[in-house]
Amino acid sequence: MKYAILVYETEQDFANRDSHKAAYNAYSQALAEANVIAGGAELHPAHTGTTVRLKDGQQKVQDGPYADTKEQLGGFFIIDVPNLDVALDWAARCPGASSCGVEVRPLLPMN
């Protein structure tokens, strides 16, 4: 089953990414060596995002983050593992788990 490991970061975490780069590279390598990685990406800070909504058939575009929160989605890993327990074990090994929020969410198959 595929799971998303979603890493939420504060603005300070975004600013200090270089100091965590080696840990994330090692984590990514461990996922690859275990043959469980199915995708993922590091994201730019939330202020670079653009939100699109459709209201009354009209496109409404807003620059900046969707929500004003302390932590924003900073990146994600997609893993393919047998069950939630294994996914949680991998999430606990994520460098972000010691300093910010890491969410594990199962993926629905695309039909």
C-alpha cells in the first residue's frame, strides 16, 4: 500500500534547510536502499504558492499560502510498504519527526 509522509515545517525550518540537507539525503538513501520509495519532493516555502478556487464559474487566484499557520507543507515522500505500522516506522525515521510535524496518510488508488 502507498502512503504519503508529509513533512510540515515552520518558517525557521525553511530558512535552515541547508543544515538538515545531509540528514534528509541519508533518509532518502535509506528509503531507496529498502526499495520502498515511490516518489517525493522538497517544496518551496508556502509564500511562493498560489491558490486557485472556482466560484460561480470564475477563477479566483490568490498568491501566497492557502492558510496562515505556523507550519506549512515543506515536502513529502511517497512510500510503498505493506501496512500502516511499517509506514509509521519510516515516518519516525524522517529527520523532520524530531523538529516538526510529520503526517502519514494512505493514498487512494487513482481510477
